[in-house]
Amino acid sequence: MKISRVRELKSHLKPGQVYRRGDLLEWSSSIDRHLNELVEEGTLKKLSQGVYFYPKKSVFGSVPPEEEKLISKFLNDDRFLVTSPNAYNRLGVGTTQLYNKRVVYNHKRHGEFKLGGRTFHFQIKPHFPNKLSEEFLIVDLVNNLFQLGEDTNSVLKNVMKKAATMDSGKLKKALKNYGNVKTKKVLKSVLE
């Protein structure tokens, strides 16, 4: 019994995985037609142009894709940092707002993109760390201070106090690597 080409393609898919169209070319001679068939039957979900997800099932229904896998496939790159303005709240500098915003620092895409029902704000940055640190968050907070719905004077005063108690070597390095011109001017006095 001859297996259909679309079934052969399906046999290579794993639940919970995100795929780029190009990842699946080796198993199909008519990739677009086969992908459309798999989307129509519900096997795959189209997340964005050329990005597909094979949902994993649970007792509660389909489990959404892991954020890291989703972004990695969308960018076709593993070099990115996901954060949110909510991360500033843990610094203890007077930020209290809660934001429904996911920011993705990366080297390839800029703009707002909806992926798998979630909205991400992609920002191209030449440099960003592999993971969040207190030093990076202080610098990033000052970089973005005027975009936040906070009392900027009060927050800035608290940032200066906090920065004075931090490891100056680590903060200088974060400022050099990630600070914009204005942020460097603002935090320079604390580090001298």
C-alpha cells in the first residue's frame, strides 16, 4: 500500500513543535499544497507567513507553542531576548504599572507581530544580553523611561539611588554595552 505524500510529511511532524516552511521541504515535492491540506484538516496551525505549529493535545485542548520555540522559528535565529516592562517592577525603583506587552530584542525584525494569537513587539538592537540581569534592567529602564506610564522624576530619583548601591563594574559594562546616549549621560554621574 502506497503512503500518500501528505501522510509521509505528517509522519515527520512532532506535536508541540514549530516549523518553518523550509524545514519541511525535504519531505514534500508540493510543500505549499501539502501544508494547506494539513492546516485545513487541523493537523497544523499557521502562525505567520511560512511558520506552522503542530499542536500538542492535553485534556484541556491544544497547548500553545512554547514562546522560545515560536520566536526562534519566526526569526530563524536563536539570538534574541524576550522581556516586558513588567520586569522593571522587580528593581524596587517605584515602577508599579502592569503591561500586557512582550518585547523581543533581536538582530533581524522590527515591528509588532501577532504569532499564535499573541502580540510581540520586535526591536532590532545591536547588543543585548543572553538573559536579564539587574544591571541590564536598570539601563533598559532608563532607555525606555519616557515610554512608560510612570512618574518619571520619581522613578529616575529611585534609579539613581539604586544604581549607587549596585556593583559599579557590572553596571558600567551594562551601560557601555546597552545604554543609549541619553541613558549614558543620566547614569554617568552615579558611576564616577
